[in-house]
Amino acid sequence: MAETRVIDPQAEVIEATPGAIARAAGLVRDGGLVAFPTETVYGLGADATNDDAVAAIFAAKERPTFNPLIVHCADRDQAERYVAFNDQARLLADTFWPGPLTLVLPRKAEGGISLLVSAGLDTLAVRVPDSPIAQALIRTAERPLAAPSANKSGEISTTVAMHVAHSLPKAGVLVLDGGRCRLGLESTVVDVTGDTPVLLRPGGVPEEVLAALVGPLGRPGNGSAPRSPGMLKRHYAPSIPIRLNAEGGRKGEALLAFGPNAPRRALNLSRKGDLQEAAANLFAMLRLLDQPGIGCIAVMPIPDQGLGRAINDRLRRAATPPDGADRPPAWNGEQRDDWNDERGPAVPCTPLPDVEQD
Ligand code: TXA
Ligand code: MG
């Protein structure tokens, strides 16, 4: 029998026996949250194809912004359903998977992964964890798992189950206890969408080891990199203008509504005013309205609390595109401090210079 320790009425830590993994897999299929060990750090996982479940991850982390998440797969074949591999990506995957390497690749539209996972981007981060528990969970759930590190926003990643329960006591998450993570350091994140792989985050696979296989890695903003950070489409923005805090739509505009007091015909992020539902719908609805013939997307006010803060952060940035004349300070050089992967060329890669606070 698995031993269960109740830390808080809403956070349950359970030894990762086959029975517990089966229960956790059922929870994932039902849209729930499961924290699970990987060889790097604990992940806070949910069905990556379920918008609402993915929104629940952001709510649990209490993150004020939407940072794109890694999709955890059982093997390369599964990952190939969601992203388009090139030769270099295949070489890296076949050499380092399962293991602590995350590859950023073009998203396949037909893959069925929630747009919220990659915050509306046209790329997706994928990784195959080398942990029997993570593997068993993904295979039993028969779902790709979107999973950031299992810690509250602003805290460090967790490497033992108890720390997950302490960091996320109110998240209503089931924590599979698999002991201490072998590496205790996050995966290395590499963007393989261009000709030269770009190191986005140092981590478990040392840069030298990667370079021995594929040559020197570029840095975001470095001349050898395929794109400068400003050109990396990290922040999805519709191609048409956005007007925020709109009480209603004007001529030529499409209204993106929120709450019960909105015109019936408008697309509504959440008619019942539920911020998690709104987060789940945000990117899909923005894309739906991003069409020729629509002059502007007018968005009704979203309460600036809980997940509403992340929604507003994203809407504000979408309303001011990076190449706009009057970009806000947050856009200058994209040096946002919540982008932990932007460490620049001067930072040594192993060991990690500081802890990730995502
Ligand atoms: O070891 C790990 O990677 C752990 C375990 C749970 O797998 N996960 C983890 O996830 O550290 P998270 O969400 O804390 O960090 C993911 C990193 C972030 O730096 C994020 O910006 C980057 O991956 N990332 C995810 N998708 C991306 C994308 N499409 N483009 C660029 N960066 C991306
Ligand atoms: Mg993190």
C-alpha cells in the first residue's frame, strides 16, 4: 500500500507506486494537476492538450506572466507529433533523450497542444525525461504533459516532494514522491529552429557536450545566432491593433468580451467571469480574431488579480508590438527579468550561475 501523508487538505504527497501512478494518470486525463519527479527537478504537470488544465498550472504557480512551458513526452516519436524536427534536432534528441535536454522547435498546428502551453508562440519546447516515474506517468496517462518546475513563482525549483507540497500548498495537486531528483538542476534549453542551435538556458547537459556534437552554440542576440532576441517571436501578438479596456466594440473592431455584462454576439473569454477559463481561451480567441477584415481587437477590462494579471500582462504586450514606435520599457532589448533564459553570452554554462526563479 502506498503511504499517503497529508500536508495540507489540498496537497497530498503519495509514494510513486504503480498504483499511485495509475491514479495520477487518471487525474491528468480528467484535467487535474500532478507534481512528479524528473531527473532534473519536480514538474507540475497537466494534460498539454487541455487548455483549462494548462491554465490551472499558471494559477497554481501564481505567476504574473505566461512563460511558455515544456511538453514532456515518452519518446521522440511522440514529440514528433507536436513539433517539426530537423536533422540537427533528431541528432540531439537521439543522443541525449531520455535526458535533461529541452528542444525548442516549430509547433505543428495539427498536434493538438494547447496554445497556452507556449503562450501563443509558433514554437514549442519538448523534452523526454529520463525518470521511470515520469515515463510511466506519461505512458499511463497517454497524454503529453505540460510541466514547469513545481514551485510557486519567484521560488526556486523543487527537488524533493515535500518541498513541492510546501511551495504549492493550496494548488490542490497530487504530489508523486519519487525521492530526490538525480540532477537537481533544470534541463538545458536549446532553440533548434534556425541553422545554428541557440542556448536559451544552461542546464543538465553541459554546453561543451552539446557543442562537441553540433558545433558552437549561438546565444540570443549573438551574431552567430539565427535570430536576435528581438526577432525571436517569444511573445505572440496579433498582426492587427488591440485596444484595451474597451467597454464595447466600435465600427471595424471585433470585441473580445469578458464577463456576463457583454454583448451576446461577442466572443467571450469567460461569460461567467472566471479568470482561469479566460486564460484557457485567451490565445485561441486572439488567433481567431486575428483576421483580415478586422481592423482592431477591442478587449474588455479584465480584473487585475490572480490569473488576470498574467492575462493583462500578455494583452498589454500584444497591444504594443516589439517593432512599434512607442514600445514600453519592458520591451527594450527584451531584457525582461522574468525571462530566465536570457542570460547573454557572458554567462558560463556549467554550473548554473544562479537558480532559476520561474
Ligand atoms: O528540467 C526542466 O526543464 C524542468 C522539468 C520539470 O522538466 N522544467 C522546467 O520548466 O524547468 P520551466 O517552465 O520552469 O522552464 C522552462 C524554460 C523557461 O525558461 C521557458 O522560457 C523556456 O523553457 N521555454 C519553454 N518554451 C519555450 C519556447 N517555445 N521558446 C523559448 N523558450 C521556451
Ligand atoms: Mg521553473
